Amino acid sequence: MGHQEGRIKSLRLGASMTPEEEQLLREHSRAIAKILYKNTSSEQLTSLAKIEEVVRSQMQEYVIPKVGIFLSKMPQEKAKDTNEK
């Protein structure tokens, strides 16, 4: 098993998604990909290396920070929920 595969597998062990959640993730990922594609020049899509570079760049600029902010707020909200009961 390669390093990346092991890392992905270890990330999956914490919590497993339901099939419905996996489907939603696929749908939302496709919607994100369409938006990023629309905002990418054709010169950036001429090779796998360039595609990987532009995808990584766009994800780091637009998507990952939003997910990180959302997740950073989640434990605080969960703690509030359990304290209020």
C-alpha cells in the first residue's frame, strides 16, 4: 500500500459515510468541479500535470479554506448542543 493510499485509508477510519452521504459528496464535488472548470483557461488543461496543478491551486484558494472554517466551528457547536441538554 502506497503512502497516499494509507493516508486516505487512515482518514476514513474515523467515521464512515453513509451511501447517501457519499452520493451527496460526489454530486457536490461535481458541482465544484464545474465551477472551477468554467473559471480555468484552456491553456491550463492541456496535460495531466497542468490539470493537477490548477486543481490543487484552485482547491487551496477557494474550497479548502471554506471547509476548514466550517469544520473548525463544528466541535464548538457540538459542545454547545451537549451542554444545553
